[in-house]
Amino acid sequence: MRKPSLDKSFGYAFRGIGIMILSERNFQIHLFALLINFFLIIALQLNSADAAIIIIVSVIVLITEMLNTCVEKICDFIHPEFHLSIGKIKDISAGAVLVATLGALVTAILIYGKYL
Ligand SMILES: Nc1ncnc2c1ncn2[C@@H]1O[C@H](COP(=O)(O)OP(=O)(O)OP(=O)(O)O)[C@@H](O)[C@H]1O
């Protein structure tokens, strides 16, 4: 199969982000959290290192949410019926999002705590 051109590849990637924004509620919530963080970074005048850490942990949460959605969709595609293994796979994938979110929360408390 021929490889798609660079602009088409970017187009597919942006379509993937668009699908997440339009149809995944949890992703919308995490994206909203990132916007609040941008606001706080400016309002509290965080230094560039602290701002970078906040942005990195927020983006990690968004990425894990995207990968979790991929896992869910693959599971639903290959095995739509109930299966214990599918349940475990989905639970572990959701657990990854929770780990990233809790890590981001603790990081935010530690960093914003210095500015309040
Ligand atoms: N086919 C299945 N077989 C067994 N258990 C399943 C199956 N589908 C879902 N589950 C169980 O239901 C939980 C929720 O799965 P679901 O696919 O509905 O994700 P979700 O809660 O809609 O996630 P999100 O809110 O991120 O979209 C899974 O973590 C798993 O425990």
C-alpha cells in the first residue's frame, strides 16, 4: 500500500483529534481542564519550568484518554459480546487514565501551592 502524503497524514491525525473532541465526553472534560490550566498559568504568572510541567502532565492525561478510547473501540470491534478478558482489558486501560489524572492532580497541587 502506498504511504499517504505528509499533509494527508496530518489530516488523518487532526480528524482523530476532531473525533475525540466531538464524541468523547471525558476527553472534552480533560481538554477543559487544560484550558483552565492555561488561564491559571497566566493569572498566577507561573515561571516557564512550572508552566511546562503543568502542560506536560495535562497532555499526558489527554494522550492516555485517546489511547483508552482506541482500546475500547478495538475491543468493541473485535469482540462486541460480553467477555471477562475484554472487561479486564478495558478496566486496565481506564486505570491508566486514572493514574495519569491522579498524577496530574498531585503535580498541580504541588506547583500551584507555591503561588497561592
Ligand atoms: N464486552 C465487554 N465484556 C466485559 N466487560 C465489559 C465489556 N464492555 C464493557 N465492559 C465493562 O464495562 C466497563 C465500561 O466499558 P465501556 O466500554 O462502556 O467504557 P466507558 O465506561 O463507556 O468508557 P468511557 O467513559 O471512557 O467511554 C469496562 O471497564 C468493563 O469493566
